[in-house]
Amino acid sequence: MKTTHVLATALSVLLFSACANKAQTGAAGGAAAGAIAGQAIGHNTGATLIGAAVGGMLGYAIGNEMDKYDQQQLSRAYETAPSGQPVAWTNPDNHNQYQVIPQPAYTGPSNQTCRKAEIVAVIEGKTQRTYSNACRDSYGNWQLQN
């Protein structure tokens, strides 16, 4: 599978998830990132599919476990954390642990400010990694992008 096909597939997955809940959004983002990583590592369709499956499962688990408190912490990291500097917290209710490493801000397709971030979560003792992208909406709030 060529890289352009992988990117097209990943984009389709992300667009399909536009009306999804946070678990589904996490799964879509994880699947897309996993597919790209699988293709980069294995250079074949099998590796791409395995990467998409593993990424989708991890993204779903992280998205499903993040509650309102975690979303607030994630927004705070997007807003105030220096690029490349990890921000960590532990959810006081479920004791899940998160570490977010935001990347430099950039201008999104609608001229809004956006940032990508790597998220490492420890949920029920299992470490999971996914990637997110958020842009400011017209009210200045960070909204996760699909």
C-alpha cells in the first residue's frame, strides 16, 4: 500500500468520525496514527492493517476513559504548556494517569490556532499512547479535531 493510500485512508477515517463520541474519536485517531506507523515500519498492507487495529483499540480506550476533568487538563496543556514539555496529572476519581506533550502551535485550515500533542495514559496499570489534535473554536476554547 502506498503512503498516499495510507494517508487517504487515515483522512477518511478521521472525517467519518466527525460526529462521534470521545471514545469513537479516540479510536479513529488511533487507527489513523497506527495505520501510518504500521505502513512506515512494515511497508506493506498487513503492517498497515495491524497498525490501524492496534492504534484504534488504544485510541478508543484512552478516549473512553477521559472524563470532564481530564478534558479540562488537556485543554490547559494545549493553552499554556511550552512545546515539547510534558504536562502530567492523575485523575482524582479514577486514578488514571495522563501525560501530554504538546507540539508548536500552527494555523489550521480555517485560520484558527491549532496544536498537536502526544498523550500517554496509564489506565488500569496499562500504558497507552495516542496522538491528538485540537484547534481553538470561535469562543477561544480548545476542541479536539477528528
